[in-house]
Amino acid sequence: MTTNPTRAPIAVSIEGISKKYRLGVINRQMLSHEIQSLWARWRGKEDPHSNVLEEDRDTLQQPRDFWALKDISFTVAKGEAIAIMGKNGSGKSTLLKILSRITAPTEGRAVLHGRLASLLEVGTGFNGELTGKENVYLSGAIMGLTQKEITERYASIIEFSEVEQFIETPIKRYSSGMRVRLAFSVAAHLYPEILILDEVLAVGDASFREKCLIKMDEIRQSGVTILFVSHNSEQILDLCSRGVILHKGTKAFEGPVKEAVSLYTESLHLRGLHNPAFTPPPEGKL
Amino acid sequence: MATANPTTNAEYITVITPHRGWFQIPWREIWQYRELVWVLIHRDYVATYKQTIFGIAWHIVQPIVQTIVFVVIFTYVAKVPTDGIPPFLFYFSGLMFWRYFQDCVTRTSNTFTSNGALFNKVYFPRLIVPISQMFSNLFGFGLNLIFFIVAYLIYEFQGTHVALSWKIIVLPVLIFQTAALSLGLGCLISALTIRWRDLAMVTPLLLQLWMYASCVVFPFSAIPEDKRWMFIWNPLIPIIEGFRFAALGRGTVEVWQILLGAVASVVVLVVGLAVFHRVEKDCLDSV
């Protein structure tokens, strides 16, 4: 299903995105080794730098293609919060990296309507030697804010993070909880049109986690489109209205969030995915 | 490749596709992230010099010490001629440009390997990092230039007349040329280093040798006429000798050499940026 269930304007349109990695290519990281290998092969002799575990040493290991994502398509309407679920290795993070432009797709395309901010990790760009305040400005700038915008939101950022007392101390002296609170606080004030969250609501203690969830809900209600990757069913049900399940790089399900969550939770308990509504493609196709 | 077109504030569309041209560098996007250049420079200086005694004075102390060593070894011991220019000014002027070039190339060539963790988590145009290195090192160059002027004035007052000509107007061009050359070269090396890590080890060695071929420690006039063709390829020689000619009155440089050097710098810059841009999108798959 790739149709837009509501008639709202589209924020994110993912069309046939695929990502291939080549495994088995002997990536000789030393130029000297690469030259030696080429020289040996040219002479018809054995390659001195091929995989030593290779059984048959007369042939080079065949490079294989590994499709981390294959033909993913769906759209997200403006203001919608969609959950992306899947087992580890199903391609969720790869999809987020492609949408965040950290890596490029092999096939397909995606269209983003609006500024996008992704939280793939809290504390992006934090430098231990700088103070909390300097890091707020650094991290904010790395994630796309102008200095003016940061100054405007500075008071709110510090208040949310609860580290006001230590804001002029280098963050190498912070506890891990403090770091995480400050980092998340900066990220929560990015106010993009599209927000991607990769399992980052699992940080901090229980009271802070609740604060984060409330803040995320506020952000969603203000019209921001959210793509939320998580394993946490509760948080997903709280925040999202639709869900997508990825299985070994393909889209296995797309629909209302309750259905998606129950399908996904069931799939975790059974050995295979035997639910009739859930149809992964035959293994050979991957 | 992604193209960002903010048509209005509300309609900011980005299209993500697999293909990336060699020359479609996202200049508009880089301009949008221009503040990040300053923020990164600030980070580099503050993080490096916190808890140090001399702080940024190190930018002047290092070249001064190096110059004194050269004066002692090359002028007093080896008796290498310096074109009639006071030895201290001779070596310092060469070192000024050389250090800027060397610092830019060395730091830029590590872009992908040392920023891998950051690049893996957030997107911003990767060219921002080499560009901020270029400006960051320019600050150090500026400090050196100020010290050079001070030393120059001291020599003037002591009676050693060093001829400053109007040709000093060419200084910004020389700086620009050095910056372009080092940015291009640094980008090229950083792109290649992703695949072949040992280039990162070879680079400092190459730069060491390059310094000795760049008329930093001897004037071009000291090279025998029949051997001069061996140095034609080096775009740094016209820059350094040109500066000495303009600031101190003695230097061997001809117009065609300067032009050739300028063309070479631009070519290296264009090639370096193109390769860097091409490699950027998949760099994390191999780093």
C-alpha cells in the first residue's frame, strides 16, 4: 500500500528506495597491498592478500551483493507521526540514514517537503573540552540552526535540560545523565518540519523520559511530521497514528498503528511470521 | 545526491537520488551553513588551547623557533646565501607561507577519517570542514604576518634597509593561491585516504620533502641555471619568491611563473573539490 490514506499534503515521499552493499570485495586498505595484489594477478600468480580463510585458494572470493533495503515505498502526510518497526538488521537505520542524507540510495528516490532534522544519537557533535553553553551553540549549528535561532531558544533549552547550574563547566565533567539531558534538549528545540527519531527516547531516567515524550507530543501537535523508530510499543502507541514494519530490507506491512504494533509484537514471539496479514517476500528474491 | 531549493519559507524541498554529478557542488547549501564554519573554527581553537599556558601564542612561537634554527644551521653553519635579505626575515617569510600550506593540507587530508563518527550521525555539507580548516589556519597565518611586519620594522629602524615595493599589493592574491592549492590538495588526499589508509602516513613525509623543494631554506637564485627546470612543477616557489620580491625587494620570479602557478592552483582546487564531492555520498560505506 503506498496510497496516502488522508488527503493531507505530503511531507515525506519515499519511492522505491533500495540500498545495496557489496560484501566479499577484498578491500585492501593499503595502497601498497593493492598494488602487490594487482601485480600478482597480472603475473598469473596467487594473490598474497586474499582472504586467508578461503578454502579454494586458486580463485578469488566472489563479491556478493547485500540488499539492506529493497524497493521501499510509502508516503507520510504532513503532521503525521509514523512508527517504523522491525527487527535488528531489517534496514530501519539504513532507511533513516538515507533520509538524513548521510548515505545515498542505490536506487529509487525520496522527496522531503520541509527542513529535516534527525536524531540518530544524542550528543551529536558534543566536544568534551567545551562548556555546556559552548556545546549548545556547537551542536545546534551542526544540526542546522543559525546562531540567532539558538540564542532565541537558549533559555528554553537550558530550562528543559535542568543543568543550568553547570552550564559553564566543560561537559567532560558532566555525569552521563546530564550530558544526555542537555543533548536531547538541544535536539528538542530544533523545530524542523520533519523530525526523525531513531530510538532516542530511551535516554535518561524515568521522569526525564516522560518529559521527552510529552515534548515530542507537543512537537507533533504543532504540525511537525515525525518518523519514529523504536522497539517500545508503549511509546509508539502514545505518539504515532500509523506504522510500517520492515523485514529484512523490505516493507512487510503498512497500516494503522495498533495493527502494526500487535503484528510486530506477535512476530517477535513466533519463529516465523505466520500471521496472514503479514507477507514477507519469498527468501529467494532478496 | 540531494538538491535543496527553498522556494518560499514553507516550501523547502529536498530530493534524494542515487546519482551525484562530479561538479554539482551544493554552493547554496554551503552558504546556508556558513555559520557552522565559524562555529567549527571556534571549537578548534578553544578546545585545543584550553588549559594551555601560551594559548594562541603557540602560532607565533613555533615559526620563530623554527626560523632561529634555520638561521643557525643554514646561514651560520652551512653558509647558504639568502639573496642579500637579512636571514631571519628570509626564512620567516618562507615559513609563513609554507606552514599555512602544510597545516591546511595535513588537517584537511584527515577530514573523513577523523570525522567519521560525526559524519555518521548528522548531515551537513562535508565541504564545510575543509573550508573551516582553511579559514582557521588563515588566522594563524595572520598572526605570523603581524609578527613579520613587526620584525621588518625593527630591521628598518636598525638601519638595514629592506625595500618594500608597491608590489606588496599582490599579497592577497598569493594568500588566495596558497589557500586554493592547499584546499584542493587536501580534499583530493582526504578522498583517496578513505580507500587507502596508508596515504595518511605518506602525506607528512611527502610534505617534508616538498618543503625542501620549495625555496623555503634557500633562494631560487642559488639553484644552478641548468637545474632550474627541475623545480618548474612547484607552484609554491613563485608564491614564496614573489612575496620576498614584493616585501623585501629580492626574489627571483617571472610573470609567467606566477601565472603558471595560479593556473595550477585553480586546476588542483577544481579537481580536489570534484573528487571530494563525488566521494562524499558513499564515504561512510568504506571508512
